[in-house]
Amino acid sequence: MNGSPSFTPTIGRAGWRRRSSVLRERVDDLDVRVGAQLARSGLHAMPAADRPVRDWVHHVEELTGACLAGLDDTLLPVDASDELAGLVCDLQALWLELHDHRLVSRTLRLADCERALGRLRSCTTTASLLGSVCEEASRSCGFERVLLSRVEDGRWYPWLVNGAIAEEPWVVPWSRRSMPLDELWLEARLVADHRPELVLDTSGSQVPAIVRDGGSRSYVAAPVGPTGAAVGFFHADHGSAGPRCTETDRDVLWRFSEGFGRLYERTALLERMRAQRTRVRGLLSVVDDAMAELTESELDLAVHPERDPPHAEPAISMARSMSARLDGLTPRERDVLELIVEGARNAEIAERLDIGAGTVKSHVKHILAKLGAVNRSQVVAQYLGFRDGWGE
């Protein structure tokens, strides 16, 4: 999926793969040996195994059952009985190893699922979370194809898929379609029961058309609903030509779906909190600017010009002093002063000079200090008096 980070899958570690290969060779060897012995004994031969690792346990159970059935034949020669008994012992030993291997596989996949959820916790927005989730479910949880759908107003909408199937011909047409949730018997039941499901038979009429269009032989589905009400679903399988899904696939997807639901709810809440905080900060900034405007615009009631001696300082001296103070202003401060004299507020000054409101406030404070004024009114009075009486 575009924009998704690149992850290194940990499922299928080298040692586990080698163990799978060894066990498959043993299943194939016993499959041939059992078939040959049953044929020699004149019994019904089992078909050769062509199954994924997830079905080996069941196949070994079938081979064991066939051998035990042969041992029940009272007409079977002793040497054939001994051979079948030996095969039963070998099959039982292999069954135990396969069962143990399946448990290890389940543990590894659940651990990888937890690591995937840990990586998704670093997503700070719902957009980044959604952009990564299907790829993580595929690579880290051991699925070939992953579909995330959403539920809105009682309708089911296919939504996001992992990159491996984004170009499959059935994806685009279904991305523009929706279905009433009530027509999806499985998904509607999952909503009611709040649980995952393993579907091994996809030939029935009740299976959604999207499953048939995708060529899925079996799949697992899990609702997404951290608060109990389903807001979407995960569907996953091992591809149209891959192995059949198992109970482990169902449990892994369910764990991932539950974790993702909580992560999405948490991330959406944090997004809303950040947006609210930004709005509050904006409002506080407006209030602060307004208060600053009012403060800078107040008349200084402590100044009583009528009580001051009219000739406390010679006019020529005052003009020279004012000229020197104005010369101490920077070019930018002169620009701000001109706009203050025009009656512009801080926000208008910031807009007209293309500077920040904080910068304007800083300039105003410097102007007041350099001109020896206590507020904007004094600045305006001093500047206009100087300009009209003594300015060039």
C-alpha cells in the first residue's frame, strides 16, 4: 500500500522453516509407506497427501485410522500386521511432533501479531494507522491477502487491502460497491456474537459474492469494534492457490482485530484532543491580543498635562530630544510607528507588514521605551506634535 512503512516479517523464522521442511518430508515418506503396505495387504490405499502444513496433523490421523482398520482384518498375514503396527507407532510419534510444531507455530504467530500492534502504536494519526494496518496484518500475521471493510448506517463497504492484492481484478469493482449488512449472514452473526469465524467451505450460496470473485478457498473474518458495536471487519486468507485457513489463523486475526480496534479508538481520540487544543490555543491568542490592544490603548490617568508647567522644558530642547529618539528607531520600528499613528491595531499591522503578531507586540514595546511613552496614545501625541510643529 502506498505510503506504508517497510516491515520485516518475523513469521517463518529460518529454524522454524527448516523444521517444517523436515516434518513434511516425514509425512510424505510415511504417506508412501502406508499406501504401499495397504496395497500389498490388499486393503484400500490412502490417496497421496497433497496438503499444506496446517492439514498434516489431520492427514496423519487418517493414515493411522487406515492402518488400525487394516489390523482389524483377521485374515491379514502376521508379517503384514507387524508392518502396519510399526507404521502406527511411527505415525503416532509423527503426530505428536506435528502437534507440537503446530503449537509452536501458533505461539510464534501470536508473538508476531503483538509486535505488529506495537509498531502500529507509533502511528500518531488515523490516516497513518489505516495506511499501515493491512500491510502489517499480511506481513506480520502470516496472511497472503487482507481486506479491511467498514460498516456505516447498516451497510458494509470494502475499504482497504494490502499491497499484494491491490491490483487483482476483483478489487477495484468491489471498492465501489456496498451491501446491506443484513445480507451478509456471517458478518451479521459476528456482529451479534462479537467473535471471529473460520470459513472452510466457500462453495455455499450464503458466501458473499466478493469471496467467490476473489477465488478464496477458505478465509477467516473478525469484527472491529472496541466498544462492542462493529465498525468494520477484517477478512484474510492465504490466497486463491494457497493453503486452507485454520483455527490458528482465526485466533491470530481476532487478536490483531481487537488490538487494532483499540488503537484506532485511541488514535482518533488523541486527534480530537489535539484539534481541540489547537482551537483553544487560537482562542487564547485572540484574547491575549485583545487584552494587549486594550492595555496599550488606555489613557494614562496618572498624567495630568494641565498641572505640568507649560514651559518646563524649552520647546526647542523638546524637539531636539524627540528627533534624537526617533533617530534611535529601526526602519521596521518606524514602519510600525507610522501605522500606529494611522490608528492600526496590532493584527492589522501584522497583516500589512507581513510579520507575526508577537513581532508587532515586541516592536510596540521597543517604540514605547525608546520614545519614553507609557502607552500608544502618548506615542501618537508626541509624534504628531513633533511632526506638525517641528518635523520636516
